[in-house]
Amino acid sequence: MQNNRTVPNTDDNIKKCQCPECPIYNKCMKENDEHLFCSKGISQCDFNKTGCVCPNCRVWIEYQLISLFYCEKGVEKN
């Protein structure tokens, strides 16, 4: 049986979200209130791909996600 890796855009998941702690996260993302990329999809901002904290995120762990760089690639594909 395949895991459902769809991350709901909920207040609880937003509180757990580590996107603002990522080295990629920048002023543009903050000003546009972008976060929870694993649920909401790619960033509309330009950024330098300098690292990824997804594997340390409680949302990533809870939903057993497998990808990285959701800010670039978009939501997890089931």
C-alpha cells in the first residue's frame, strides 16, 4: 500500500514548517509569505540553491516525504 504524501495546507503544518529556516529562504519569500512549499508548490522568487533543510522538517518526516527542494520542484508526487 502506497503512503499518501499529500501535505495539507493547515495552520498546524505551517507552524511545523522549516522553510523559513532554510539557507535558500530569502527576503522575497518572506515578503510574499511563501512557505510550506511541499504543500503549496514552487516559489515565485529567485533564489540560490545553497542547501535544503527538508529532511529535518517535522512536516517532511510526518508525511514521509522523499524529495528535496520543494521550493524549486513543487509538491510531492504520490
